[in-house]
Amino acid sequence: MQQLINALLKYKNSLFYLGLLLLSLIFLNQRSFYHQSFFSDISLSISSRINLFSQGIVNYFSLKKINEQLRLENEMLKVLELAYQNNKVDKTAVLESFGFKITGARIIKNSYDKARNYIIINKGEADGIKTDTGVISSDGIIGIINQTTKSFSSILSLLHRDLKVNVSFKKNGAYGSMSWRGDHPKKMKLDDISTLNPVSIGDTIVTGGMSDYFPYGIPLGTVSKIERPKFEGYYEIDIELFSNLTQKEFVYIIKNKNLDQIEKLNPDE
């Protein structure tokens, strides 16, 4: 104990200086938008590299599972290739006409136990990744890019209470807004569906295509519960997702190639 006290006394000036430095950085972060952005970028970069290192260790012991996921996705791609060949479709023309550019990435950090969750991936500005870009997986959507550094990006997860996604019913095209209420990671709420539309348990929900982030028709989940309020014109609907966001390792960033043209036609911009 005496040695600890002696050490503190010996380095008291240095410790005092570090304490003042820390306080000054905190005040700068709270009072200056520029410094908030600067420190946020540094924090994202440092935490991303730490998580990338730890994820590398985890992935080493999970190679069998990862390889199985890659095998399944390659099988799906092979099926698509054969379908193109049998129908004599020009694959290059199809890719060029598709309105989104796709970039693959790996998740290095994934939170899902908070009210507002984020995901970090190993692709950033050097890979052409930009903010306000949609992110999907092989069986649904993941979220939206909200922050980038040179080598990493942060995703506003679908499991974030402030994120709402435009969706529709596959069977009749009725549009609504899907969001997470902070309960189960596979349970979502669907709002703004008028009682004029027929709705049933088991109906499939897909992306609505009315946002700049996601194309139309990505399967998301099915209706698991319906309540029809007596004096209101909208259903209360629960959705069960196809995708399990707590077990994701690979994602795809999809950039809308026509975004510049769309923004020119938007009178609100």
C-alpha cells in the first residue's frame, strides 16, 4: 500500500496533467460539433480495429460454420447462373440494368441487446462505402450505414428503435412502416396498414421499394399477430422476421445507382 502511495506522489504532476487533459477533451467533445465528429471517427476506428482482431480469433475457431454459409450462398448463385443460361439471358445486361451496386463485407461487431443497436463492418470509404446506404443479408435486411472511416463503417441496425423501414404486403401491395420495439430480436411491429386491406396470419412482408435504401421485394418476414382496434382505421400487426440478426457474419452493402437522379426530382431536397 505504501509503495502505491509513493508511486502516486512521485507521478502526481503527470497524473494531474493527464486528468486536466481528459477534462478538456470532454468539454471540447460536448461543446464543439467539429470535435464531436473528430472524436467519433477516432473512436469508431479504434474500436473497429480492436473488434477486427478479436473477431479474427473467433472466426479462426468458426471456420467450419463460415465455410458452410459460403457454400450455401455459392449454391444459390449457381442456381441463378443456370437459370440465366437456360433462359439465354444476358447476365451483363441484367447486372447493368439492376439499380443497385452490391459490395460484400464482414461483420466485426454486432450489438443486439440494447434499445438502439449498431453493427460495425470491415469496409469503409476506401471501398466506396458511403453513409445513408442500405445493408442486406442473404435472408433479409440489416440496416443503414450511418458513419464511415477509411476502413470501417457503422450500421444503424434494424434492431434500433429509431429506424423505420418502408415495407409492403406481397399479396396486395399494401404499404406500411416496420420498426423494432426493443423486445425480441425477431419480432417487429408494422404500422399504418389500413383496415380496408385484407390481412391474414402468415402473410409475407417484403421491402416496399419506396425508399432510396432498398429495392422492392426483399422478403422480410410473416404476419404473426393481428389486432383490429374497434374505433381506429389501422391494424396493430406483429411481424416475425425470417432473418436472425444475432447470428450474422456476412452482409451486402447496396448502393442506389440512380440516387442522384432521384434527388434532382425530389421537391423537398
